[in-house]
Amino acid sequence: MAHTFKEIKVWQKAHELVLAIYRITEEFPTSERYGLTSQIRRSCVSVPTNIVEGYKRKSDKDFAHFLNMADSSLEETKYHLFLSHDLRYLNKINYSQLSSLADEIGRMLYGFQNMLRTYSL
């Protein structure tokens, strides 16, 4: 197991997504500051936050639960990205890059959850 949450690969990718979304949403319309900008930032920050919280839990079962919550927040983020693209706040290239990163994180979370379940048996 990692000595710190910063060593967890899926956390690193999720943190990368947060930084990218914060940069991109700086360009969103100011009218969305308390709407979509706030929502997408909150949902994407929830992904690495849940990984960190689960990491400090005492059991693999608890950790898997928090990874599941991270995955749920990731799905919410994916929808916000889709909506942002449809509203033309994200161009096709940015949407594609962020979506690909989110998909990669989803696969990593799935694999991590399966690994924890296997060790818990």
C-alpha cells in the first residue's frame, strides 16, 4: 500500500483532472459562476477527495465504498463536461481530452475497487 495518498496513481490522475477543469472553467461565462462552473468544480474535486478519505479508512471494504463514491462523482463530472460541450463552453478538443482523462480515471477506479474486493475475500 502507498505511504501517502499522493502515491496512488488514480488519485494523481484525478488531481490532474481537477487542475485541468479549474483552468478550463476560468473561461466559462461569468453568468455560470454559481451554476455550471461551481457544479463541475465541486463534482470533480469530490473524486480525489473521496480517494483520500477512503485511503485513511481502516478496512478495504470502507476504502472500496469511498472509491465507489469517487466513481459516482466522476460520472457527475462527465455529465457536466458533456453539458459544457453542448452549451459550447468547451470546444471539441478540450471536451475530448477531458472526457478521455475522465474515462481513464473511471477504469482505474473500477480496477482498484475490484482489487480491494479480491483482497477482502
